[in-house]
Amino acid sequence: MSESTEKKMVRLRSSDGEVFEVEESVAKVAKTLQDMLEEDCADAVIPITCVRAPILTKVIDYCKDQVMISSSSSTTNNPNERTEQERKAWGQKFMEGVDSSTLCELLVASNFLNIEGLLNLGVDKMVSMIQGKYPQEIRDMFNVVNDFTPEEEEEIRNQNAWAFERDPYYKKRSSSK
Amino acid sequence: MKGACPVDKLLAKALVIGNFEGKMNEMEVDKISNLPVDIVRRIFKYLPMREVVQTSLLSTNWRYKWLAAEELIFDRRCFRSSQRDSDVKLASFVNQVLLLHEGPISKFKIDNYLEKASSDVDRWLLVLSRKQLIHLVLTFRSGDYYKLPSSLFSLKHIKYLKLSLCLFSTPLSFGGFSCLTALDLQQVHITNETFQSIICKSPLLQRLQLISCYGLRHLSVTAPKLEWLFFHGDFDDLHFDVVSHLVEVTISLCNLADGGARGAVSRLEWYLRHLTNLKKLVFYNYFLKFLSTGIVPDKLSVSYCNLKYLRLHVNMEDSNQILAAFCLFRSSPNLEHIRIEAKPNKPLLLLDREGLWDASSTSNIGLTHVKVVEITGCVGLERELDFVRFFLIITPVLERMTIEMHKKAATNDSEQLKWVKNMLRFRRASSRAEGNDSRATDWSSYSRSGCIYNFVK
């Protein structure tokens, strides 16, 4: 990091008070931070009020990777350049092991910091987690508490009956579970 | 909200974004319910409609979230096809959704799901016209033409419009679709004037598909940004103007059109004169027949230098069509891929010309860049062999030639074998093929079952 050309550093503070020092180029992957930095508030510690330290660590990992790709892609014969397929595989690996709770926080963080690529990865992951699941399965996964009375539940089912009708695909899938 | 609320539900409710550092056990917290609506909308975009609606059952917090979905897509994936009263069910559902919906709707799609239109559809379009709609697909399975209400013509933000079985009549106040880039009309009833008014008033149009449209007899296309055109159906006359961005054209003429008399100007020259930037050109059914009626010039006055791919339906027994193909070959010096589909049009007056394949009629055709030639639908005619021989002689860099027999080829096995044997004797211009002792091996296969003969470099 301490090479001949001194790299400008930026400090970020997570909601739980931890301070992270990162290169400016890494911080600028986040559009929100880029806008702030361009308006010049260099020395100050930027508070990221809605992101906890473990989440911010993950976000910074993502930004570092983006910087690595883009800085090397300008040179010819770049070993870090990825094909569409590699990028997809990388994204999947990056989101691997992210649990439902972390995923929600990551989504909020990437939305707040305006990191389109990370937001897309998060949305993809979310869709893959909930697609084809029964409401109860989604509730279990995300600790959503069913606060409907049986009567209310019945009412909602009746209002949009077609959406709740069992179809063979669902039956098959749930029995194989 | 009746009944006792569990404690952790209350805690979850108390937890707002930006306050995740609470000391409660993380795993117990419902974070998904507090995601900002923008993110929820994005997630809904990738879920089938059915599952989006199912989220209403998660909790009271989720009951109406799905109404923020920007894309409302009703197709076969979201309903079971066996539902008989599905039209009524769908209509009442859409009515309900649109009544409650908040915010913009970017995409509305009922693709081939409704049996026929009802007065409900008028109402939907009225609501959608006030929702900044960008993408609309409205196709019906059958029934009478649905008369489009005037609200359709006030969709100011529309970029993509696909309609079928509709009847067009533009209101006097129609100001155009200023954002429209893709228009797809199938089996719609539209007059020449209405069509022209829509095309002229949609200056950004890039893709245009017209399939079996009724009432459109004089197809006039003036579209400066148009890049892609697909036409299938009938017309009496055709006119292109200001189509300098057009690169890909498919025209399939179902019945032989009248066309107008053009005096001394050939139809090929007249109809193709504005299409100079084409990269890909496909003529199906009667269109080549239509173009080759009357005079067929040796070469067109303009050169199609960008044209790389040419696909033609040719009646092998109609000399004029073959001459028209020659004319297109001569006018397109950079062709790389040619596909000829032998298609016997209904018995029309066949003009057989002596010496069609003589040096004089095929002179100055230099297909010097052609790498692939495909000839399909062969039935074992002498003419087809002529074509094969012609291509083999004239293409110095040919890499692959495929000849495919028609499924119902009348010739029996021994005749076909003879036909193939004849084909194998032809001289070839491509250096990659010549000098090979065993010519038969160049044709990778001529098995009877596949009836596809491949000549590979």
C-alpha cells in the first residue's frame, strides 16, 4: 500500500463505531461515497450509519475486487479480466455462505451506498432463496412472524385464490424436500 | 392484527433500518420485512406473478407490499392452463390489482392468456395510461378484433408495444409514440393511413414486426431509426423511404401481389433501392417471385456492400427467379452466407429459358467471400443440381455446403443416389476441396436417413 505514489486513503466508520481505512479508489466504487468525496470532505471520517462492521467488511471486500478488475483491465493481456461466466461464478462464490440475515443487511448497505453490482448480486441471491417456496418456508428462513388470524389468512387466500391454488409442480417439489 | 402479538414480532417492528446494532439475538430478527420498498420491487421483478402475490400471506407487514410490483405479467407460467373460467378470474384479479396499485407500472403483459377481450380491458388501459407504462403486451387467443380505446394512444412513455387481434383507429388528437422503439403487430386490423400515421409519429422506432395484419395493403415504411423489419402477410404494394439504418429485413409474401407497373424500371431496382445498408436479407414465399416479375436486370444500380447473409425462397423451375437471385449475387460483393430454399410455388406461368446456366447469364458473378452455402428442400431436380454446380464453381473460399432433401422428396433411393453421384462429380473452385483424390469423402455424409449432404472444406 505504501508505494512510491502515495495513495489517498479514506476512513469510514460503521454504525457500531469501527473505523475502516481504505484507498479512495475502493471507496469510490460506492456511488454515494464517490459523490461525497467529490464534494471534498477528505479528512473527516465518513459515518456509515446504517451498516454494521461485519457487513461493511464484506462491502469493502467487494469494492476492492472491483478496483482490482477495473485497474488491470486497462492493460493488455490482463490476467484478472473475467469472462461473463467467470464473473457469474465469482459472484456466486462471493455470496456463498451469506445467511438470510446478512443478506438483508447487505442489500440495505449496497442500496444506501449505491453499489449497483453488489445490489444485483444480493437481489439474485434473495430470489434464489425464496423462489418456489411456500409462505411458511419463507417465514422460517427470515424469522417472519405470522401475525394473521386464521380468518384473515382465509380471507387473503380467497381474494387471490388463483395464486394460492396448489399446482403439481409445487407438490412435487415439496415432497422431494 | 387480532389476537396476541408475539413478543419478537413487536421487537421486529420496532427495529428500523439504521438501527441494526440492537443487542437482541440477530437470528431472531425479521430483517426482510424492513427492506426498503425499492429493493423489494427489484426482488419482485424476478419472481413469477403468482409468487409475488403469495407474499401477501407472510404477515400483516407484507399484506399489500406486492401492490408495489412494477411489472405485472400474466402468462402461462403464472396460471394453470386447465382453468376454464380463467378469463373471468383473471379479469377480476387485474381489476383488483389496478384499483389498489400504488406507484408506476413499467410493464404490463397479458400474453396469449385471455381468450378474448372484454370491457375490462378498456378500463385497464385507461389506468395504465396514467402509470408511465413502458412495456405493453396484449395478445388474445381468439375472438373478435378488440377495438383499441383511445387511452392506448396516450401511452406517452411506451417503448415496447405488442398487440394481437386488435382493431386500430387512432384518435384525431394522436400525438405519436415519442419513445416507442419496438412495435409488434400480429393479426391486427389496421388501415394503410393509420399504420402510416403511427410509423411517422414514432421517430425512435428500431424494430418492427408485422404478421398477418388485415387491412394493410400498401405497406409504406418511413422510419429513420428502423434497424430490423419482419413482415409476413399480403400487400398490394410496398414502399420504403428514409430507412438508412435498416440492417436486417425479412419479407414473407403469402400471395402474389399485383404491384404497380413501373415502366422500364425493374421491380428489383424499384423496391430495393433504399435498402443499401442491409447486412441480412431474407425473402420468403412469393416475394422473390413478385420482384422477378417483368424485367430482371443483370445488376442493380446500387451496390449492397454490407450484405453478408442472403436467404431466398426460390422456385427452381422459374427462370426469372433464378435470374433475380443472380442479380442479387452480382449486387452484393461481400456475401458470406447464402441459403437457398427450393420452394415450388403453386403452378404459375413458368418461364423456362434456354441457356440459363450458360456462361453469359452467370457471368460477372463473383461470390469471392462466400464461406457457407445451404440449399434446402431439394427434390432431385436437374435445376437443383445446376445450382449446386454453379455454387461449387463460383465460390473460391467455400468452407461448407449443405444440401438438404425435402422431407417428401418423390425420388426413390436409387434415383436419389444417382442425383447425389452426379453432384459429387462437380468441379470445385475452392482450393481446399480440390486435389482430393477421393471426392466422396469431401461430402461428409450422404446417409439416406438424414438426407443432408454436407460438403466440408
